[in-house]
Amino acid sequence: MLKKPIVFLLIFAFLSFPETTLALKVRTKRGSSGSSGGSSYLLSNRVGYSVRFNPNRTGLIISFSALTNANSVNYSLSYNANGIAQGAMGTITNPQVSTDSREILFGTCSGGVCRYHTNITNAKLVITSKLKSGYTTRKTYLIRI
């Protein structure tokens, strides 16, 4: 006898509450239209970098990709050689090709003769891109020699 009122109450409660609920804000799942859309736009329109030592480890080779997404790319290498601050820098402005590479030496060259620095410490490469979208990206590499 007690079972019938409980079943009746459960059925009444089930039918009394509507299946849909009202919400102030519609929740969306993450995906192509979610919040990741903005960041994927930035990532797909940036300049790519690849940094490696040259074959005899006397400098770095920087390979750039998707350069046509940038108005300019600056790169700066700073380090200490025998306790003396040294560095080199360069700029690619208004790139006309999508890929390019640059070599930066740990040393100096003049008249076809290069003198390489020794006892290099605290080497750091900073690459800054000013993108056509208005963003500026910066990547820092700490280099161990």
C-alpha cells in the first residue's frame, strides 16, 4: 500500500518539472567556433623559426618560414666571450619570399677573414616579428654551447 503513493509522487514529480531549463547564457562546446578560434588564427598567421648550430658550431643558422605573414622580422644574438659582451643583429623587412635563412657567427669577419670567439657564455637569441595582422610576436632562445 505504501508503494502506490511513492510511485504516484515520482510520476507527479517527473511530469511537473519541464524537460528543458532556462539559462541566462548558452554554453557552447570548444571547437572550430569556440574560444580557440582566435588563438588558432594567430598561430596560423605567424612566422615560423628553426634554429640550429652551423656544422662547425661557430654560429647559428636561423631558418624562417611563412615570412609573407610579417612586415618585418628582427633577430638579435647576444653573448659573452672571454667575459666581454658581444652580439650581432639583423632585420628582414618587407619579405617577398615565404622562406629564408640567415647565419649569425660567434665572431667577426672582415675582408673574407673570420675570427671566432671562444669561451662563450650566456648566449641568447631573440626573434621579434611584426605581423601584418598587427600582432607582434617574440621568441627567445637560450643557447648552450
